[in-house]
Amino acid sequence: MPSSKVSSRRKFLQQASFLGAAAVAAPSMLTASPLSTNEKVADGYTFLFQGDSITDGNRSRNMDWNHVLGHGYAYLIAARLWYDLPAKGYHFFNRGISGNKVTDLAQRWQDDAIAIKPDLLSILVGVNDVNAAISGDKNFTVASYENDYRALLTQTKKQLPSTEIVICEPFILPVGRVKDNWDKWQQEIIGRQQVAKKLADEFNLIYVPLQETFNQALKKAPADYWIWDGVHPMPGGHELMARQWIKQVNKKIRIS
């Protein structure tokens, strides 16, 4: 790698370590215009992954680049794009937090999303909302999920009008406790899957369908090969997600 790029990369990491959640972006990134369909993204493009434990992937909370992106689909996406396109100067951030529901995202959104000013924001959330509902918490309904998610997206579009937003479909497979109460889990997840698709259409966002992708994967191997507990993917499941994510995002904007 040319010395200028190495120096630039080191400078970026040093700045990010001081600012924590806030991404340091070049002025051209902060004033980027919305991309046309399938337009190639600019150099220095910044990706932010948001969500719950599936996104978190046991990431570190410091600038240890051996662990900072976790060990899930976000890591795999970053690894592939960084390897294939080093000249693009892509930046990746993971701010997923285990156990988060939409309401939890809202509480930390200003610092963990808006302040980073990503060019692309990817969100996967919903399975903890389902778990709360099944556990008997009546505050977490399909209607509340829709209202809270819409408010989050409205805030984001207002404050970051040029940011591309990706909505990932929440998903489950019949394994463990999910299988033991399958009908209820299906009922609750389907409602939120429909909301996720509805909001993606309403806000003209990129949508990544995942449930059918996992369903089709059952033709190759049993459910616990892909998702060990019905909720959290195995390594092959994260690879499945990464491939589907890149495929769907590339339909609108050319990242690879």
C-alpha cells in the first residue's frame, strides 16, 4: 500500500480512537448527495451497522481492530469489501448492542448513529422486541414496533438526508426454545417482518430479506446448522447474511 494511504489510514484510526462513537469524515463525505440507482459509491464511503446481538457479534468497545467489528455478518461484509477494494478507502463501524430493541436504539441514536454521519446505515432489529412480547411485556406490540421504528427513521432522514439506509428483515428458525413455542414466535416475528418491509417501502430504503433466505438454506442443512438457538446465527448463517446483504445493497448502489 502506498505510504500516503498508510498514513491516512493511521490518522483515521487515531482520530476515531479519541472520538469513540463519532466517525471522522472528510468534508466531501459530510455533504454527499443521495446516490442514483446503481451509482458507484465514492472513495472513503462509511458504513455503520446498528442492531442487537446478531450485529454486535461480541465486538470490543475500543479501537482494537482485531475485535472491533465483532465476529458476525458485519465483520464478514467489511472483510470482503476491504479485501476486494483496498483503493476505495472504505470505513466500517459496528454499534450493535446485545439485547437491544427499537426503543433502546432510540435512546442512544444521537451518539451511536447521527453523530457518526455514515454514508450508509444498516439496521437489524426486532427479535428482542419479539422476545419481550412472548415473555408477557405488553409494552412491546407489533404496533409499538412500527411506531417506534418509524420515528427512528423519520429522525434519521431529517438529520441525515443523504445517508442511504438499509433495513434488514428480522428472522428466526425452529431451534431450541423458539421451536418449543414456534407458533407464538412465528406470529410475533411475521408481524414485525411485515412492518420492516412496509417501512422500507414507505421511506424508499434498501431492504434485505433474510427469512426466506434462511428458509431456502434448510434445503442444504438443518436449522441448527444455520442458527444454533433459533435466533443467533452460526458462522454459516452469518456468511449467508453477508452474501444476501451485499447482493441486495448492490442492486441500488455499487459497493463492490
